[in-house]
Amino acid sequence: MKYKRLGFIVAFCFVSWLVLALVIFSDNLAKKGDVETRKGSLLKYIKELELQINQQEQTYKLLVEKLKKLTPRPENVVQDIELKLISDHEPTTLSLAIRQDVLQEKSVILPVLVFSCNRPDIRRSLDGLLKYRPDAKKFPIIVSQDCAHGATAKVIRSYSDASQVTYIQQPDQSEPIVPPGEAKFKGYFKIARHYLFGLKQIFRTFNYTAVIIVEDDLDVAPDFFSYFASTYRLLKNDPTLWCVSAWNDNGKATLVDMQQGNELLYRSDFFPGLGWMITKQLWDELEPKWPKSYWDDWMRRPEQRKDRACIRPEISRTRTFGKIGVSNGMFFDKHLKYIKLNEIPVDFSKQNLSHMVQTAYDADYIRLVYSLPVVSASDVRTNTNLPFDGPVRITYHTKDTFKNAAKLLGLMDDFKSGVPRTGYHGIVSVFLNGRRVYLAPHSNWKGYDLTWS
């Protein structure tokens, strides 16, 4: 627009000068009355005008070149900010904000906060993080230890002495006050208190703007850091998001697309945990009301979630090896140990993630799911009586019918605050027997009731 305006001004001035010159010239010729003289003079003026036109053109080109030098736009930056919504959608203010944010993304520091207690096996977690960490300055590792467990502290110090991690300790080792009847759940109260301490350190003491949170019993995928670095700008700019998670609750090898699914991402109403990222802005909201215990279930309540979603992958970027812990191995043997960790690295910085913005994502996702043929869970399990080889939809009408279908297919079947694990508007996506399968509420997504208990 600046170049067009400049060209218009130059052209207008030149045309005005030309008209004035012709008027003066015509007046002079009329006075002289000599035809031959007028002809010669006219040719002379034409030549002079041609010369000045060439000079104006050169001047204009010079100005344009100078303006370009004042506002350089390297090709790699232009490519990075070319985040385009799906062709059916117009660019929104939000998508433009995401494009602009890419320019500053390289300067963003994303610390990894590792919560630890009494597991010397934290060495396995730290070795994995250090192995795949691409940049120590962009991804500083901070280990926060509770429990004052000597053997674990010794392991952590060996990394801090080598300047590979920063080591902090939870100072409050007192016994928490536990309501009557919950004495056996004391560990959950200590964990919530530790999370409060660790996150306050990250956002209040270290003053970071975002954090990636893991625990001391997690393996990470080779593209763990690429995943979080690239989804950060989505989290920061889309107000309908409140976290990014590396975990898929239904991420068993038999339930995900192992051939082509390592690039797939989803929006989820279910807070997954187990390797997740939040911003300081969200912590400002959560800190004043942080719970005394059961912090993860507290996060899943409607008053915290506020209809916001998380980003989660098709194939998990974390995997837990911690069978022994506060939960006494709940779900581990039956489910958690079968979660598949991604092994084929994806450079997410080269992926166009703009389709994950809610305005682009919802319409296409809901339209797709409810356009699919309806089949039964038993037919999907046996892979019989199905209309074709493509994706299908299983309809559920109640919480119980969902549970029955989920158990039949080997999915996690529980609800937290009315939301099924990995669900988005009640829709759960899995990949079974070589086809995409969606468990979806009987009515369209607008009618889905998230108040189921």
C-alpha cells in the first residue's frame, strides 16, 4: 500500500506539471503565430518531457528499493508466518496474531519443571530429557524435589553439579492436615502442596512466561521439545485453549495410527496431564484457588476448565514407567504400560498448525464426524458387517452405552466431570483394525451435555 500511494503522488505531480507547461506553451505559441516555430518548439518540449519521464521513473524505482531495505522480510520468516487456515475459512484476528508471534518465538524460553520425590530412577527421566534437548538456554531443566529422600537427592545433585539442571527443594516437610477418612490419601495432599511450591518458583521466582511440566517417572519422545515449542504459539494466542499435553489416554499401539498418525494432533476437553504445558497467565488464574489435594481432578472441573480445551497428540510424546507411586499402580498393568511412545520424530516447526485454532477446527471436525455411517461397536471390534474400509461412527446415547462400547474396544471408559478421556464435544477418536473410529453422542455436538457426572 505504501508503494502504491507513493507512485500515485509522483504521477499526480507530474501530470499537473505537464498540464501547466502545455497551457503556458500554447499561450506563447498563440502570441507568436508562427506555425513552423510552434512545430519546432513542440518537438523540443516533447523531448524534454520524455527525458523528465525517464528521470521520474528512475527516481521512483530508487525510492522503492530504499523502502524495501528499510523493511526486510527474509524468506524463512515469511514462510514461518504463512499460517493459513483451511481453505473454507477466512483468516481471523487470532490467526494473524499467531503469525506475528512466530517472529518472536525464538526468544521464548520454555523451562521443563520435573517434579520428584523418592524415586532414584529419576536418572532415567533426566537422561532422556538431556538426550533430546536441542538447546539448553531455550529449555532449562529445573528439578523440584519433595520428601527429602537422600538417595534421590544424590542423583539430582550429580546433574546440578554438572550444570545440566537446576535443583530446588520443597522446604515444607510437615505432615499435611487431612480430613477424617482420607488418611490413606495423604500422599495426594503432599503432591498438591508440592505442585503449588514448584509452579510458584517457576512463575514468581524465576519469572518464566510458560512451563512444561513432567514427573520423575516419564520417558520422552525424540520430538518432545519440537512438539511443545511449536504448539506454544497456539496456546498463547487461542483463548479457547488452556494447555498442551504430550499424552493420549487411549494411546495404546492397537488404538492409534502407527503408520501415518505421528503428525496428528487433536483438541480435547479432557485434561490429560503426564507431560503438559501452561502459561503464566493461566497460573495467575489458578494459583489463588489451588486445591489442597487431588489437583488433577480439580483441574478437570468446569469451574477451572471454563470450556477451554487442550492440544493432545495421536501418538504420545511421553510414557510412564512408574508403576509404584501414590496411586499404587492404579491402571498401570491394565492400561498405562501399553501406551505407545512416538519413535518417528516430527519437526513440528515445519507443520502448519493453524487448523488447530478453534474457529477452523470445530466446523470441519464436527461436520466430518456426523457425516460418517453409523455402525455398532461389536462390528468394529470384529471388523465385520461394515459398509466400507473408511472411517465410521459409533453412536452412544448415555454414559452407560459409552462405557459398554469403550470396554468392548479396549478404551479408557471413565468420565471426569462429565468428560470422557480424550473427548472433544463428547467425541472420542481412535484407530482400530486399520480404520478411524469415532465414538460420538447421539445428537449433534451443540446438544452434547457436559454435565454428566
